[in-house]
Amino acid sequence: MTYNEKLLDRAKRHPEKQKNPDRKAGTKPDWIKVKAPSPTGVYEDTRQIARKLNLTTVCEEAGCPNIGECWAKSHATFMIMGEICTRACSFCNVATGKPDALDVWEPTRVAKAVKEMGLNHVVVTSVDRDDLKDGGAAHFVKTIEEIRRLAPNTTVEILPGDFRGDWDAVDMVTRAKPDVFNHNLETVPALYPTVRPGARYFRSLRLLERVKEVDASIFTKSGLMVGLGETNEQVGQVMDDMRAANIDFITIGQYLQPTPKHAPLDRYVTPEEFQKFEKMAYAKGFLMVSSSPLTRSSHHAGEDFARLKTARETKLAKA
């Protein structure tokens, strides 16, 4: 793809951001650099399964830096309800616009991919679908049900949007009993107007709290990006808010600016600072913490789920 073609592709994916001035992120430090994926072996097998079943992955759409590692292990995070989001968060690389109608066969194709890839644990996320009455809740439920039918031994982690605070929709998805209900707060409250303007901080917190009220056995999880201009004190306050909502698992990773038109990068947070965040989070009572520059919500999700279960069992044994 030529430079002009890349500019055109960016404009198509993010028309609302084209008025923004270019804000370059600067050179990445060594600790944030990853090897380019090699399109061979298991990586290519994973890609071909997604293509064959006409599935979208957030690994590609969001430009995840861990795609090479994950796909080489036959791990992929499926993004349902299309590849066009109705919101325009300034940090996100997923395309913004008017989505297509839901594909009623998509839940079955996701389940077939899970079975074919032999996944022990799968993460299913989605674009925001504010155009749908239930925000896509019924589609999530159908996807969970189809995975249970075709791959009954696979544990299921979901990462939906906020359903615009529709608690009936949240309850519907919760009663489908995903093993992990993940919903990312993404950043500190002070940055929501510029980073996540279509969302509301306390609505997202309340969503995760509600999941626990409906089914306390479901693990809840949420994530933060750092390097957007937040302070460490603000990060600590978000941790306190999460624990007040009984969230089990927090992920903290470095914000990476997808294009010069996206939210500007404030700084690269050092690995030592991520270690301090990890210690702080454990001290506040989280069952699980993943904090590193390349941490992402679904990175190592299967291994983390096993550790999460062990942490709960250990805590209950000590009670």
C-alpha cells in the first residue's frame, strides 16, 4: 500500500478524525517494540480460519501489537457485530460509521472457529452498536450459546460495550453465564470527554457492579491504558473505584497512538512504573493483575483465567 493509499484508508476508517492536526508519537522505546509477525505456520493457519469463516478479529482491526505472538499460538479475539463502530473514541483504531445489519449466522461461525482452533479459552468482543435497541445483547447471548454447543469445554470471556446503561441488556448477557465478563474503563474520569466521549465512567463501573449482583460467580475484569496524560494518583483512584465495584481482575497497558490523527500520546510509561502499578493493585485487593507496556485485555487471557480461578480458590480457602 502506497502512502497516499494509507492516507485514504485512514480517512475512510476515521472520517471524524481527519480535521485533527497530526500529532506524532515519537520513537518507541526498546521495551515497546515487537517483531513483525511471520505469515507462516500456525499464524497463517489462524488467519486462514478467520478468513474462511468470514470472521473479524480485534487483533487486526485494533492493530494489536501482540498479534504475532497470539496468532502463532492459535489464539485470536473475535470481534462480532461487524467491523464498523457507532462511536468515535479518540484512542481506537476500529472504523467509525454506519454499521451493516447483524449477521444471524455469525455466532455459529464464531463457535465453529473456536472448535476448529481447539481453543481452551476464547475472548469475544464487539464494536459498539448504539443503533440496536438492545445494543447487541441478544447477539452476544447467541454467540455464547453456540460456543457452548459446539465447544462445550471452552471457557468464554466476553468484552462488550456498555449497552448505553440498559440494565435489562446487561442482565440478559450475564444470565448467559460467560466465565469472564470484561468491560474496559480505558482511562481516568478526567480524560473521558476527550478520550471516550460516547461513554460515561460511572455507567461503566455500574455495569460491572451489576454483573456481580446478578451472578457473583462470574469473574469481572476491566482495563486501563496509561500514557494519555493521567496521573498516578488518578490511576490509584480508578483502582479504588474498581474494587468498590467488586472487580476481580485489572489489566494496565501502554496506550499506543494508532495514527497521528488519534489522541496524542503523552508519554511512554516505564516497565518499572508498571511494576509499581501491579504492586499497588494487588495491595488494593484484586485477585489478578496484569500490568506491563504490552498488556492488552485479551493477551494471555487463557493462562490468566486459570490463574484467576486459582486465586479465588486460595482466597476462599483462607476465609
